[in-house]
Amino acid sequence: MDWVIEARDLVKTYKMGEFDVQALRGVSFKIERGEVLSIMGPSGSGKSTLMNTLGCLDRPTSGEYILDGESVANMTDDQLASVRNRKVGFVFQSFNLLSRLTALGNVELPLRYAGLTEGRRDRARAALEAVGLKDRMLHRPYELSGGQQQRVAIARALVNDPAIIMADEPTGNLDSKVGKEIMHLLLNLNKEHGTTLIIITHDPVIAEQTRRVIHLRDGELESFNGEKEGKK
């Protein structure tokens, strides 16, 4: 089996004054390359902590995390940043676009951070064309609708050809019609590019469109694809 993610007994502990708070409590699972899955759970369940760990925004307190063949749990901050830029694309609920840059400029950013100069603009253009924004490349975020801004964010996530795309409530700031269009786009891009897609959501309608669902509760893996942990 070709695993793009292997999480082994991940623990994340935060220091809150005199107390230690465990956000993740020994979470273990594997994700196959090209898979589409969602992460669900109530507020405080550890969804954001798990996303930050899988996306290399943070490292676990203990346990092992292997992303696309690289063990990242004990990397330095610089090494973690490098892996994050090469291996992970992010799509956020609030789009997180830079208002001073055009759509094209926003999509070029990951390539700039990677130190790429040759062909950078062509790759950014191709990514925008892939999400249906061929005619909006030179528009700034305030000149785009919410759905168009999210398409720019998806193009930015795709441009580095990452191993995984992390989408955090990607339809949360969109109306239902546009939200369906964005989900259709993400799922189609997964089919066309084979990029692993992980969606953090509270919406069961979104989760139903994914192959498997990770359910978290109190920092523990309550179930994975409907199966109770320990009963697989």
C-alpha cells in the first residue's frame, strides 16, 4: 500500500499556566495516496491541532508522523517550513489572500517561497486556468466574488504539486450553491491530479462526499470511517 501519511501514537500537549492540556491523545492512522477524507469532531475535539500537525504547521509532543516518506516529527522549524511548502497546500475558510496582489501574484507566492524563478508565472497561470479563472488572473481579491477568491486559494494550494491539500472548512464562508461548486471543483481536481485531499469540516453533507471520515473526540480517534477505534 502507498501511504502518503502515517500517524503513529501522536500526542500534543499544551502548557496552560500550571496545567498540561492534551489536545491529541495517542492518535494513529494511515492515509493512502490520492485518498479523499474528512476530519470531524465537536469543538475542542482536536481537529485544528491534528490539521496543524498533518500540515506541518506544528509538531507533536511525542509520536511519529511520516509525510510522503519523510519523518517530520523531530524536524527543526526551518526543515518543517521547507517540507510544508513542498508537500502541503492549504485552503482556508477565510481564503487568506493578500489584498495588494492580483490573483496571479497570490498563486505565485508558494513558488517564490520555494525559490523557483524559471517558469513560475506559467505554472501560476496554469493553476488558475485549472480552477476556471483564466479571465480573472489580474484581478485583486476585492474585485472577486467569494467563490472566485476560494478558487484562487485552491489554485495557490495546487501550484507546487503538493502531496496533500488541507482544506479547513473550505465552504464555510460561501452560500450553499457556491459551496457545492467549490466541493465539486476540489473533488474533480483530486480525480485529475491524484492529490490527497483532507477536509476539516463540521458539515456531514461535506463529509459524506469523502471516502473516509476521521471522527475525533477529546483528542482521541473515536472512529475512522464509521468503525470504532480498536474494533477494526
